[in-house]
Amino acid sequence: MTPNESNTTLKENRKTNTDPVRPVANFPPPIWDDRLLSLTVDYLELEAYAKAIDEPKEELRRLIINVNMDSNAKLCLINSVYRLGLRYMFREEIECQLDKLFKELNMEDHY
């Protein structure tokens, strides 16, 4: 083999090594096409669910800001709200009530 022939062979090998290997895009059709097109959304039902969620949410908000509740019961309630992962809904109310409880307990310690 002449040096010229070996150079062309090397060049050809380099070309095949640098060409990207692309996978075949032969995917099966998605199973959700027909089902999503035939899906109907009842917005009145969704609004009813949203209202049903709002009622207990407001009741819990009233419980958190209730001034007549015992401090131990309020702390247990706040702890339960934290553990349930609902803190983000009542962040301001909880912080306000914890500040009030802290001030009450701090004032009681001084007397």
C-alpha cells in the first residue's frame, strides 16, 4: 500500500468514527390521543370541589386565629397543620399566633 492510499483509508475511517449515531425514531403511537380528545371537563363540578375545599380551609383559619383557645391546644393545632403540610396556606396566621403566644409566655415568666 502506498502512503497516499493509507492516508485516504485513514481519512475514510475518521469520517465514519465522527459521524453521530442517531437512534431510530420509530416510536409507537401514544395511547392517550383518543382518550384526551374525548375528555370533557365539567367546570361546574370543579368549582363545587373548590368551594368544598374552601369551607374547611376557612374553618381551620378561624381555629388558628381563635383568641379563646388554650395555648397548648393552639400549639397542638399548629403542629398538626405543620405535619400535614398545610403551613403554606396559613403562614401569616401561624406566625402571628406564635408571636402572640411567645409574648404571653414571656410576660408570664416575668411575673
